Amino acid sequence: MTNVILYTRVSTDEQAEYGLGLEAQERLLRAHCANHNYNIVGDEQPYKEDYSAKHHDLRRPEMKRVYEYCRRHKGKVQKLLFLRWDRFARNTEFAFTYKRKFYDELGVEINAIESPIDFTMPDWSLLFAMQCGNAHTEDNKIAARTKDGNHEHLMRGEWVGKAPRGYRNVRVGKHECWIEIDKAKAPAIKKAFEEVAKGLENPALIRKKWCPFVPKSSFFDMLRNKFYMGIIRVPAYKGDPEQFVEGKHEALISRDTFYKVQDVLEGKRRRTPKLAKRNINPELYLRKFLVCPVCGHPLTGATTTGHGGKYTYYFCNHDHKHLNVRAEKVNDGFAHYTSGLKPNRAVLELYNEILHDIRGEKIRENRANADKLSAEMQNIQNRADRVRDLFYDGQISKAEKDQSLERLNKQIGNLKERIEALRLSRDLKVKDKLDYSINIIGNLGDFFRSAKPEVKVLLLGSIFPEKIEFDGKNYRTCSYNRMLDIIYQETNRLRGDIKKESSEKTEDSDWVPGTGLEPAQPFGH
């Protein structure tokens, strides 16, 4: 009796829909075996595959199991049967490889019950190539039609494939499908974009806070994906260059937010405040430095008249509804915010001693340089005297004397200026200036309450080179002069949890902005 193994395969739902499912194939194969008195063997009856044949051994586990069974029972299996040749292989390379493995090595005939091939005839290879080649060609045509269709859909702004994070695929029919915003994940992703756009916090920390479900490697790709602002990328295809078209899906973020994120990621957006040179409103000196927490636009301000007086407000220059706060509350709150910085007295004392040591060394160095220049100037003076003697002795003409003296006197004048500059440094009142600076460091809050607005702005520019976010009550920035970490002892508390910060800070250390001043507790007004 002939022992046979049955093999069935479907690779798409469409094959099952048109009556080519696994059950239909099995019924026809069993009927064929009953008519020819074949004995069905194998570990399973039949072997059922639901992977595409184009993936070869990597995605054909049942075919591999059939081969292993035949190898273990070599000589006991005579045939491997399937319904049609396209159920066995839709790739000619795969077909000839497994024909050799089954038929030539194990003596197992592979054949289809529809259009069988006689492998004892000399023209078997031509028939075999035609049968499997037709399936291969049909696969290529389907792939080409699919690519053409996908390209056309993309050109019309219709997304194909799996929806990006924050969106989900919706299908109500075979040809009726689209993508829509995923209400569960989209708010967190949108918030992440908005926070990164502000440029106040490390994107890696923002991912942990708002999008922990997004892997780190995928998070930065997501931030650069134009899909989220309503644009679809159409890859280059058949000579057409890569294009970007308007998508039909709903944008998750605005284009302004997207491009702000790109600037932050590329390190282009420094957001350095422009310091006013004159006419600074003393009640609105912070407007060059504060930004809106909603949209990230700078705050501006104005004074209004009403109820028998004048009132000054800070407000968002993009939309007054985002933020509108009385100026005196904002200024007092900022003074209270900076007063939380307490200097490390040991560091200041050491800094004072170092400056005095450096000043002493510099004075000694300048004195030595001045002495050398004085000796050099005396030599030039001696040469000028010799020029005059030569003229009086009649050895040179008056024109030669005047030319030489002009050159030598110019050298003497330059040396005198350099000597005076070096000796002047000994008389500078460095101690008074140092005491004044240390007084500012130790009383920042009082300084911002009482100093002239021009001086406040200059000090702000030196401490906070970039913008400060203000939400109506609290102040937050990640960009500040790093000398503050050395001078002040409270910056860790102002930033928040120290241990948490240290563990998160290293996650994306190559990103431009670093960890900054973020109050652990709100400063009330």
C-alpha cells in the first residue's frame, strides 16, 4: 500500500473566502486518497499551513515538520500530496529546493492532485517550472498591483498599513477602512510633543513622564514624524521622488508645535531673550524672559486704566486667555523664587580667597612684565640719544635723524601705555567689587525687588540665558548658568527629587538642554 502525507495551505483570507480554505482542501485530498487506495500517515492528518509560501523555511513550519517526518521514516513514505501546485510553492527557487530534498534525497514524490507531473518523464522540469513559475508570476503581479495601489492611496493622503502610535485602524468592511485618533493614548503623546516644544526639559524625561509605553528608540522617531501634524510621507516610487502630501487623517498637533520640537531636537532653538537697551518698564522687566505654559510663546505686558487707577498685567502675546496675571504678583513671586537660592558660604569664602590669590599672582606677574618693558624702553631711549649724537657729529642728515627718531619715539609711546596699564591693575579696587558681587549672590530676592530695571535685566541675562516657564504661580527652567550649581546649595531641592534626577539625567545625556531649576514645591505669592 502507498503511504502518503497530506499538506494543505492558505496564505490569505481571500483564498478561504473563495472556497480554498483548509477544510475544503482536506476534503478533496481525502477523497483522492480513498479513490486510489492510499494510506494517510504522519504526525497530523493533514499538515495544515497558514503562512505565505514566499517566506520559504522561515515561515513554513509545517513544511519543515513534514520533511523531518519523512527523514525519520525514510523509505516508509512514498508521496506528499497537495491540492494544486500553488499550494506547495509560489516561488520557483523554493519549489526546486524542496523537490530535491524530498524526491532526490528521500525518495518521496511531491505532487498535486490537480495537474499532476510525472517526474519519470524527461520534460518534468519544464512542466514543474511552468506550474510553480505561474504561481510565482501571479505573486509578483499581485505585489506590483498592491504597491501601485498603496502608492496611489498615499498620494491621495490616505494612510495604508498599521496606524502610528496615538492612532488606531478602523475597518467596517473589506474596502471600508480608515484611521482615527486613539483617545486612550493620543492625549499623552500630544502632551509629550507640547512639553518638548517648550525646550525646558530633557525629552527622555518627558517620555518617562508622559509616554512610558513608547520605547526610547521609537520616541525620538515619533517626535520627528510629520504624520502627527497631518502630513503623509510618500516614498520614492518608479522614478517619482519622495513627496509629502496633506493627509486626510486628523492632525494630533499643530504645525507650529511640530517645528518647535524639531528646533529643540536639533539644538537650533536657543530662545535667548533679547535684552532691552533702554526704556525698560520697571513693572514688566520679566517679559523678555517668561513664556506661556500653554503655547510656549513669550509673555508680554501692558498697563490699563480703570476703577480709578492704573493696573499692569503680564499676559501671553499669542492668546490672552492662556495667561493674564497682575505684574506686581508676578514680580513678587519671581523675587520669592530666586530668594530660595541660598549661597554656600564655604564656597564663597573659598572663591574670595582664590580671587585674592589670583589677584596677587597677577599683580606680581604684571609688575615683572612692567619692569621688563621699562628696561626695553630704556634701551630704545638710549638708541634715540645715539641718533642725536650722530646728527650733531655730522654723520647723518637731518632727514635721517627725523625718520629714526619718529620710529623710536613711537615705540617708546607704545611701551609707556603698556607699562601704565600693567601698573594700573595694582590700584584697582577689586575688593569692593567682589564684596558687591557676593552681596548680590546672597540676596538675589532683595536685589530683584530694589535694583534698577536695567540692572535686573542684565543680571537675568547672565543667570538665565534662555526662557523661564511661568504658569501663573510657579516658575520653571532647565537652562541656567551652571555656576549656580557651585555657588548655591539649594539647586537640587529647587530641581526636585535628587535621586530621581540623578538616575534620569544620564538617560539621554547627549541631548543639548540639561536638567534645570524646577521648584520642588510651589512658591506662593
